[in-house]
Amino acid sequence: MQCRSCGTEIADKALICYKCGTATTEAKYQPAPAGRSSSRSGAIATAIALVLIVLLAVYLGRRPGGDTPSLVTYGAVAVAVVIVGLRAYARRRR
């Protein structure tokens, strides 16, 4: 058999040409196209989540009956930190 690229004589069962490296047959399986998800949509989702947390904290602070309980404030900050942390972790894994 001859290489279809360089014309070198190669074995009939060869998978690639030993001289130029060209494959002797077409690949059976084509790799899936690597679609990159838009990081912009992830950033928008993160921003919306953070804004909702801030609005919830402001709403709870304006409730009749006094200030926002410190537990709610700490909880809102903790949730915001977790969201930002998960977003940073997901970015590193790409």
C-alpha cells in the first residue's frame, strides 16, 4: 500500500505512514466539538444572585420592628462569599 500523502510504500495494516505521519484511514469517531459556554452568562447570573441577596438584606433591615438581626446579616454575607467562591472554582476547572 502507498501513503496517500507522500507516496511512500507502507505495510497494508499500517495505521499511519512511518515517514510523514499521515493516517491511512479516516477516523471512525470524530471528537465532539468543544463548545465553550459563555462566561458572560455566568457572570450575569452571579451578579443577579448577589443583587438579590443585597436586596433581601435591605428589605429585612427596613422591616418594622428594628434592625436586621446579626444572624441574617452574617448569613447574607456567607451566601455571597459561597457564590463568589463557587464561581471562581468553576472558572479554574475550565
